[in-house]
Amino acid sequence: MSRINYLLTVSFLRYIILLPTIADKLTEVPIDEDRVSDSGFLRKALDILWYERDQMGHTPLFKVNVPGATNLELFFKNEATSRTGNLKHRFSWALFLWALLEGHITRYTTIYEASSGNTATSEAYFAQKIGVSFVAVAPPTFQNSANQPISLDCTRKRSQAALSSAIKAKPP
């Protein structure tokens, strides 16, 4: 066997021997320990959200007759019938579902929402339902931020300055 054929054979055999180890690493699913240990939380949170979705039902529609517009059918949706009484309830449900499925929310997550109204109320509701912390951040210029805190047990209102220091602070 010539030297060139020998080198090609050795290189080829080395490639065949190494190939399974490389392929194994490429086909292995990485294990995220936080997600694995949090799978019970995830399953329970998803069950809670789907139960909530079943309870929502369809948004009631009301037909409005417009005088002089006989060919017009105008309907209004009544989102006030949701559990939080606002139009952001379904949006917040979808947002929480997506965040849970993508792994952005775990049992240790604190959710911050820069809002002073409907979105914060709905997100606080869902955070309470699945058992995670929630903080609504209202701008200091918001008139009612001190007078009307979001009325759910899991929420706290903070000013922008307090949020900045909370983000900079290291966890315990």
C-alpha cells in the first residue's frame, strides 16, 4: 500500500470513528435544569390558564341599529364581562400562555409591567392565578398612581426610580 493510500485510509477511518461522537452531540437535546425542575409548575400554570380560557366563553356582541343605514350591521363587543372587566383580559391571557410555553415565566419570575391601567390589571390577575410575583410600574406623572393602586393582592405599584433601583440591585 502506498503512503498516500495509507494516509487516506487512516484519515477516512478516523473520520468514521469520530463521526458518531459528533453526530451524538448534534442530535442531543440540551437539558435546561430550570425548565425540567419547573415542569410541575408549568403544567399547573397551563392548566389554570386553559381553565380560565374555558370560563371566558365568547365575548358578548350587541347589535346597534344606525338610523338611516339600512344596509349596515354594526356590532359592539362587550369586554366588560371579563373577570378583570377590561378589554386587555384576553390579550393578557394569550401573553401569559406564550410566555409560559417559551420558558420566559417560571415559578421564580417577577413580572414587571409599565402600565397604569387595563393591561396591568389583567396581567396582575393572571400572575396571581398562576402564583408569580407582579409589579405594575406607573410613571411618576400618572395622577392616580398613588391614589388607586391596582387592587389585586399580588401587585405592588412602584415608581420608575424604584424600578431602576430594583433592576440594579442584586438578588438575595
